[in-house]
Amino acid sequence: MKESKGCLSNALEETRKFLGYSSNEIHEESSNESDLLLEKSISQYLAPRFESEHSYSLPGLVKMPKKESENYIEMPNPCKNKNLVLLKNEEIINYFCHGFLNQPYSLSLLEEPDHVVYKNKTFSLKADIVDALNNKIILKQPLLFTVLLLKAANPIQIVELTKFKEKIITGTAICEINNTVYFKKLIIKEVSSYQPFGIFTLVILPDDVKLIKPLVVGSLKVKSRKSKLWKLKKKFKSNE
């Protein structure tokens, strides 16, 4: 309130200077009708301007400067939490294998995966089943393999649903195979910016973890394609 009154006082002073008054003059008629109208007009202009300079975030968060978009909702940055610890691959494998780490076989990726993908856009993963000498193995019986998303911070948490309670991974997230594990069309339906460290951890989990060691593919950043398209449209409009 004090800040608003100060702005009003400064605006009145600047307006009077513009009209030819000196700052030292005493205006005995400052309460006349024209001056009151001027004061009222400036105060009406300043009031909404002062309020619009700030917006409120989600409940429990502090007051912060307003962003360019009216629909912007400030999300808390999980990386500011000093208690967060990034998951290690060994911790993930130990968790799913219940401490058993002497599997005869493991998984080996056939190509380096993309660690940045786009929401609702398909991507694939392919891995061979190999022995301790990295020789390709063909199982006697087909085995189920599943792709999982984890939160990147301790404690270990599997992310199954989006914030809208939809299944977060669609496509061929499960396959039954006896040689090359191939997830042909994977789709992730939510960006990773809401997650700790802004990423997911991607894991391929075999149905028999005592036979084949799970594979931690690594960190995965899921971005939105809409933001880039929106920026391009905005750029084209500004050039017209």
C-alpha cells in the first residue's frame, strides 16, 4: 500500500512539472476539482498496474514476478531441494534383483539410445541378451521384458501414470522374446520437467531377474514439441 501511494505521489509530481509547476511551488488550489480529477485518474491507472506486477504460484508457494503468459503456473524446482540424491545404476539393479547380482546373462544395447525424446513421439530400444563374455545368447524359452520409468532421485519410485492419471508409457512397452529384445514403438505421454532433476531413469526389466540382469538405460529427458512450434508460429507472425 505504501509503495502504491509513493508511486501515485511521484506520478503527480512528474505531471505537475510537465504542466509547468516547479517542485518548490506551494499549490494552494491543489484540492480544486481539476487536481482531484487528475489524482483520481492516475491512481486508477496505477492500481491495476501495481497489482499486475505480481502473481501468485500454487498454494504454499511465495509471491513472485508475473510471467509473460497469463496461463503460466510456476512449478517448484525440485533441484533446489538439497536433500535430493541422484539414483545410481547399482542401487536400481540391487533393488529389482533383491540383492542377487550373479546373473549368468545381461542385456547389451545395440545402439546408443536417445537421451532426449519428445512427448507423444515414438522411439525404439533394442538390446541383445549376452553372457559374461559378451556373446549373444538365445534362450530356450521366450521371456517377458518390460520398459519402466523411474524417478531419478531416491527413494526408488516407478512412474506409472501421468499427472492426469493416464498410463505414462504406451506402445510396445512389453515384449516376449528369446534373443534380441526389441521395443519398436515406445511413447511417453508426459514431459520430465516436473520430475526431480528434470529427467526420468529408463530401465529394461526382465521377468526373471535371477537369469538376466536388468539394464539401466540411463537418464531420459522428455520435452514438449508444442513449445517449439508455438515459438516458430510467433516468430512468423512477428515477421509478417
